Amino acid sequence: MLSASANTQYPTSDNLSPKYEVRAVWLATIGGIDWPRSYYAASQREELRQMIDRLKRAGINTVLFQARVRATTVYPSALEPWDGCITGTPGRSPGYDPLQLCIDLCHERGMECHAWVVTLPVGKWNALGCQRLRNQYPGLIRHIGEDGYMDPEQWQTGDYLSRVCREIVRNYDVDGIHLDYIRYPETLKLKVSRQQGRENITRIVRQIYQAVKGEKPWVKLSCSPIGKHDDLRRYRSGGWNARTAVCQDAQEWLRLGLMDQLYPMMYFQGNQFYPFAIDWQENAYGRTLAGGLGTYFLDPREGNWTAEVVEREMNVLRQLGMGYCHFRAKFLCDNIRGIYDFTRRFCATPALVPPMTWSGVLPPRQPLGLQLKGSTLMWQGQPDDAGGYYTYYNIYASEDFPVDVTRAENIVATHLRRTWARVNNKRMNYAVTAMDRYGQESTPTQLLLNAGPEYQAPVIATTDGRPVRVPQNPHIDADFIIIETMLGKPVATRLYATTVNVNGIPDGMYQMRTLGRKGRNHRIGFFCIKRRH
């Protein structure tokens, strides 16, 4: 049963939830540090189900699931052996497919699942995965310390990693391939120029990109670069950056169109975080960015950060139009220093992953025949102009008509693969959109069920900065007042009262909306601020 009034979390600041935002988490399987916590298949399934449920309740819409660990996998592969994290014995099958399980759990909840692929590191020198690759490709694996690494300077590395990624994309309905450690090892002394090193890594990225897009062009390719791209004019990276230190030219990959998303590992504070976040945003080339958060540092055993550090960084990333990604799932789900509770409040309304507007594919056609029969909302899909790719459906609801599908608080359900849904509020008006695998939505199909009382939003007199009177309407329930520009951009949130304080809001023309207990919103008036100077 879908509820048009299920959004019970309210904004706690002026930073309102947007409709489009990557809200992600890295879910690590290496050593079972996030999952699994036992070697019993039934327990593992239940553990993962509970974790995905908990992530969903926190508003997470993207799970980066570690599928390739260290030249070993958590799915049945024709190329590499099973990792030991599943059964306790490397090479032994658990009798089920963990990657498929995670995909199913995510998709059932309207979440994306990306296969996290660790690329160049292949584990301890004598471990199963490393041994097999050394035997199969003599001279390809470099011995650095106790570990083995695929040589980024040999063409076979990109060819092999492309086959690994192609196997995943061909066999699984993943939403993305997420590359980790796609760079030179920091302990490796370069024998080539930095420019040549960058070209070597870029060649590998291009080979993987071509393999993934050749199979399914809608599958997102992303990576997790070092959190600081390079030194900035005013702020130094301290010698630890992506482009110069490890030849990871991630911003160039965005420019070349070789990446759909980036998740920079920004596990820093203060001036080692904020200027570099701006640098990523300014060099996004229209692609999607999600800053990696050092959530694990909230644990006293890891870094003993205060909660305010991560909370402030999440707010700034949102202000920059970026998403965020928690490292790791365990620390978020364990609610270290209240970060899970904060994330639930921060994600007051659902969010869709930003669409791949650069795909060059036309959006799907809008649904037809939207109607309500009993408690079942029903519609019909249309043939997809995008070549028959899967079509999803999103449902929106509001007491206003037409339903505004640009507003996150009107989202009821996302990523439905069926053409019906049960709803429990017949007093709402509904809209349904079709959405393709690129995240592009159709024009909404609207259903008017409740015209409601006639109510014309009044124009309120100009104020010189003193509190503004709030129009009263007995038909509207309200807990908050949202002040927006005339283009609909939120600028402030206030508790509902007979007057609203406009301190801190610049002079200009604004509209006023209410946000009620059940996620309903109404425009109730307009006002102008014109202070005497």
C-alpha cells in the first residue's frame, strides 16, 4: 500500500531537500567489514535485507556494493574465484548469488545498485586471486610490499578489467559500475612521466567505458578518485591529490565524457574539504558529483570527529548542487554520533538520482489512462522511443492541482516497474510519469480527484523588513512555512505561526507555501520585502 502522506520527516533548516540528489553509501564486503557478519547463507540474506531496509529509511537512493574485492568476487564469475568473505574459504561458493540479492533488494525499494569493482589491487602476493592472475598473466602483476597490483602500464590490464566489468554488466541488471583504486599505487615509484602515467590510467578507463557502454549504454560508469583533484591557487593539497600524486585525471575523464558520475573520497575537514568541493563542482562538465564523506571518522576508534563536521559538509555539498556518499554503510547504520538520525532528517523527502541528460536519448512517452479504481491507481504505458529500454514509473500526489512533479515533497513512489499501485488517500490528486533507464522523465499524466475549496493566494502588502502576516485558511494543515523566490527556489523555512520573520532574507518578491504534517504543501500568498536604506 502506497501512502501519499508517508513523509513524516520535516525540514530542520533552510536547506530543503531537492528532487534530484545522489544519496549514496559504500557497502564494503572485504573481510565482512560492512557485510556479511556470518558465514551462514540464511543469516547473510536477512542481514543484507535489514541493512538495505535501514538505508532506505535514511533516504539513501544509491548503494555501491563491493562486488570485486581483490581479484576475487562475491558473485559467480567465469574469470575470478569467490572471495573468502562469504564462506570463510576463498574459492568456495555460498550456494547463492550475493550480488543478485543486493540488486533485487535495492530495486524492490526503488534504489539503485552499482557494482563496486576494486581495479588494480589484487590482494596479498600468495592469496588465491593474486596467484591465479600471476599464473594466467606472467609479468602483469607487480609486487609492492606484501601485495600484488595489476601493472597500469601494460595494455593487458585495461583489457582484463574491461572483461571483468563486461561480465557483470552482461549478466546483471546493475545500474552502474563503480571503479575503485583506478590509479597508480602511492607506494610505486614512477618510471614514466606524470603525463604518461595519466595517459596510462586514462587508457584503462576508456577501455572499461567502451566495454560497459557497448553492453548497456544506460549503465552509469563512475569512480572514487582521491578527494582533492590537485593543488588549488590558494589551497595546497598537502601532496595527496588525484592528478599529480597518483596520475588520476578524473576531471579530464568528465570532460571527455568517460565518466557519468564521480564520488571523490573527501575524507577531510575545513579548508581541506570546502575549497576542493567547489573545485569538483566547477569542473563537473554537466556530469553528476557526490562527495565522499568520512563518516567512519565519527567513530572514536577511527578519528573521533564531531557530528557537526559531517553534518556541515552534507549541507555545503547540497548547496553546491552535489550529492554525497557515506563511507561506510556500517557507520551510517550504527548511527555513530547520531549520523543516521541526522541523515533521516536531512533527507526530509525522497530524491531521484539526477538524470543522464547527456545520453542523447529522447525521454519516454507519458502514461495513458490514469484512473483510480477502488484503492488502486492504474495507468497504461506506451511504446518506448528509446529503443525498448526498461521503463519505470514515478507517482506524485498533492492536494493542489495540477500536481507539481518538480517538488520533492510530492513524491510518493519511484522506480515502479508495474502499471498500478495501491494508494490509501483518495482526497489527493495524483500524477504519474514514465522514466527511462537514463533517469529521464516523461510529461506527467494528471488525475484530478479533489478540487478542494476555492482559494486564491492573496498578495500581501510590502514589508520593510518587519514580520509578514501569514494568510489563514481553515482548510489547510500546516507545520512549516516555506519562503521561495518567484521561480520556486526555497530560501527559508519557518515554523508555522500567524506572522513569519523575514530577517536575513534579501529584498525582493517572494511566495509563501505551507508544509503540513503529512507532506502536503500549498501556496498561500505573495509578499515583497523592500527595506529603507
